[in-house]
Amino acid sequence: MLCLVLFAFLGFAGCDAPNAEEDAALVPTPWTYTDPGAPDRPMLSASDVEGELSNVVTFLRKTDPLFIFEAREVGLARSDSTCPTVIDHNNQTFVEGDCTTADGTRFLGYNLSTDGSGMIGLPGEPVENHRYFAWTTGNLEISRDDGYELHLLGDCQYRDYDTTDGDPGFQIYLWGDFSVKDGVTTNWLNDEVGVHLYLDSVDYPTGRSVEWSGGVSRLGGLIDAVSFEDFVISETATCGAIEPSGTLWLWDSNLHWYEVAFDETCDGCADVRVDGVSIGSACQDWTPLIDWEARPW
């Protein structure tokens, strides 16, 4: 009996007759691929690159980290007794808030900073070796309806010190986005660049040696970014202050990388290559990167 019931059920559950209209709708339609061709991505000339190298030198000479600490103090001066929270943390100033002051200044995020003379020594270095040490880290934004904006998004360290051998030196690192809009400031914080930049400079008895590493983005010219690879300029090197060693990598908005590779011809010039192919040479006066009195800026 069960078998008859199953047979009857299966018999009535069969598919309907094929529908010709539905079958016709399933027939694939022809498709023809049209190659759009290579995108129009014109490259810069070696002369263009030479002009941008001048902008790179100018930017490095104006990127004083202490402007960050000055802007931070101006921003914090807009706080009041309730906003933001400000406490001492191991002799450093910690700021935290998601609040608005009575006069309409908004604080969002946190920041930990120290700024002073001879305050901190790094491992193996006496505290007194520092003429000045400043450091800040965090993600803090301060803004007002009048258009004022301060962005301290990342880390910054500044060291004016003597090495353990007694040689005067500077070290900085900048990592993140630091900018200010206030209608008054006229330094690199107006440029809204992204920085991942390191400087290590030492005045040895035989001469000064300066190394830049890392990079900068959103430069705003023909070149959008620059990266430094083993980029050293030294008074004791083969070319002295005339020409650095190492390589600069420049990136433009058309997605081309330009390799600026230095040799030891000591003429201040470098071969410019794209995908390993030379497109000419670019020359520059590099002495501003090593020639200063008290500070590099």
C-alpha cells in the first residue's frame, strides 16, 4: 500500500511540459570585448624631476618639529576647567576628551607629550646629554566653528643632544598627520602633508653626517610623494656636501615611480630612471641639507 502511495505522489510531482518562451530567454547573447587600451599616463621629464627635487630640499629645511609643540600649546590654551581632562603622567602631560568648552572649542581624542630641556635620556645616555628633548604621541583634534582646526595625529620626537662619545647631534622622527588651520600660522603645518620622516645628524670631529629616511606624501606639486633610501650627505664622504649617496624615489599622480640614483661623480646630479630605464639626469644644490649653524631649520 505504501509503495502505491509513493508511486502516485511521485507521478503527480513531475515537471510540466517545457516552456518554449522560457527556453528562448536562456539563450546567451553574443558579447564582444573592446580593449580600452592603455590609460593616458604621461611621465614627467628629467627637467620636471629636477624642479621637484628643489621642492624636496625646501620642504626638508622647513619641517621644524618644534612647530608641532607650539601649535599644541596654542590649541590647549583654548581649554577650560572642564574640557578636556588634563593630568600629569610620569612627568608628561596627558590630555583626553570628547567634549566642548563653554566658548565652543571641541576636543576629540588624546595626546601624551613632554617638552623641555634635558628632561629625558634614552637607554645608555645620561639625561644631561640632552640640550632639548620633546616628544608627543596620540590622536587629538581641536576645532572651532570659526574655522580653527588642529590635528595632532601620530608621533613626533625631537632630540638636540650629545652622543655617548660627546659629538653634537640631532634626531627627529615624524610619523602621522600634523596640520593647523588658524589664519595665522605660516609654516609647514599648513601644507597638510603626511609624514613618515626620520633625521639623524651627528657632528663628528671629522665633519658632519646627515641621514634622512622614511618619506613624505601629499606634497601637492608634480610629485605627490618622496621616499628616501640610504640617503646620506656627509662632509667626510667622497663628494662631501656636493652630492649625497643613496636613492630618492619620487611618485607622481599618474602612478609613476622615478628613481633618482646618485653616483660618485660629485656634480650634484643623479640619473633619473623609470622602470629601470634612464630618462635623463637631474641636478640640485644639496648643501642646504647639511649647512646650518645652531639647528637644521
